[in-house]
Amino acid sequence: MFAPIEDLSKIRILISNDDGIHAPGIKVLERIARALSNDVWVVAPDAEQSAAGHSLTIRRPLRIRKLSRRRFSVDGTPTDSVLLGINHILKDRKPDLVLSGINRGANLGEDVTYSGTVAAAMEAVILGVPAFAFSQFTTLDHPVKWATAEHWAPGIIRRALSVGWGRNVLINVNFPDVLHNQVSGIEVARQGKRKIGDELAERLDPRGDPYVWIGAQRAEERSAPGTDLEAVVRGAISITPLCVDLTDHATMGGLSAVFA
């Protein structure tokens, strides 16, 4: 188990994301972290890495750029950034907590398998550090309501850390596309179903060669009760514990009987 943390003022916090070091969401998350502790560090990709998943760069060297005393960019993925942050930049005193985000757009349902935001938190957990992934749900015709995440995130972090959780678990948090005073509640919800890839744009490039561009349309189950997607669409904050161990133990029993 990750031990509960009652006094956050003395902890070291590492921040990363997948939208890049200059994204507005990471600046919001920095303010959130500094409301909890004075020891806040940022190590994030130098450019957007959305949908990078849990990819690790192993075929070329990675370059770290120091932007200020506690802010660094990495020319790699979110996973690279957290790995270098924990095992290289902060190797003398590793962080007590990793916060990833705040992602522009939700990470719900199957999004979590593609998300670099979730992957950054996953890498932290694999390296033995408790972690949150934060995402702000938004729609194309609405301005991003960063203030909703900024208002609610500090309390969520404090309350979750007061109880602790399993060492192979990260906490995935999605904020709804409503003003902070219109949030209907905080709900612990299971992962829903939401799959990208139904919209494929087939076109020709300027040289006449065909290409396919994966669009944003998703097949969603918005009404399934108890899911992260249903909660966020209804205006609630969803909190979903995600397990890094992907083993399906129920299936193991059936397979063990067949292969005994």
C-alpha cells in the first residue's frame, strides 16, 4: 500500500503531462501543487504528445532542457519525462507524489489506454510513487473551464492521500464541462466504454497520394450508470482507480483448469 499522507506541506511533488511544457493545463496544475507544497518540480515533454500512451523512447538519446531551477522539458514522451524526472533529475531525493495533467479534454473509458496523461501517472506508480492523472472535459464550442479543475483538485488530492491505496494503482480524475459551482458532486466510478476511431477521413495529399486521418468521433456509452463517462456528462467529477496490473484473475482460473 501507498501510505496515507496527512501533511502535504513537506512533500516533494513532480508534475508532468502530455500536452507539453507550455500547455495551459500544466500551468494550472502547477498552481494547484503549490497550494499544497513549496517543493514542486516540473518535467514534461517539450511538445504535445497526446495519445502517446505508455511509450518509451529507446532508439535515440533524450535531451533535457532546463527552463528554470525546477522546470525541465524533455524531447520525448510523457513516460520519458517521468522516468527522467524520478530517476535522473530528482535521483538524490525522489518525489513523494506525481501529478499528471491537467489534460485538455477528458480521459474516460478506453481513452486511458491511449492517454499520455494517464501513462505519466502509470510510470510513476511503476517506479514506486503514488500518482494522479487529471483531465478537464471540454467540447469544441465551449472555452476550457480550467477554473473547475483548479477549484476542486486540491481537496481531491488531500482527501485521497489521507487514506492511501494499493501500490499498483493510479488515480484517474476527470472534471466535467461545467463551472466550478455547478459541479453536481464527486463520484468514484468504474471505467466506461468510449472508443475513438469511428471517423476516418480519407483524402489525397497535394501530390495525389491517398492518406487516412483518424478523426475525433467516438462510440460512447454515456448512460451506463456507475461509469466515469456517465458521471462527467451529468456534471460530476469522476474518480477512477486504475490498476497497472492488467491480469484478469477470473480468466486465470478457467485457463488454469484447461492447462493443468
